[in-house]
Amino acid sequence: MSMLQHVSVAKQANVYFNGKVTSRSVVFADGTRQTLGVVVISPFLTEIKSRYLGH
């Protein structure tokens, strides 16, 4: 599926790493809830990977 149909997306975002990473709740028509995360591509990603994946 390339498009999500009949969903609600929360306006309020969870913001991490000085705004480089955000997440929002997505609620589907059947009531299930998932998280949509957005990461800004930058050298900052190396820091995240190192910190959380132990690389």
C-alpha cells in the first residue's frame, strides 16, 4: 500500500535530538494505533546510531 486511507494523525509530535527526530501517533479506522517516525538526514544520524546501537 503506497497511501494510507482513513487515518487520523496527531498534531502533537514527540520531538527528540533538537528536532532532528520526531514521531506522531497514527490512528487507523479500526482503532489500531501506530507510530510514524521522521528522521532528518544528516551527520547527526551517526551520533544516534553510535549512542543507541553501540556502534
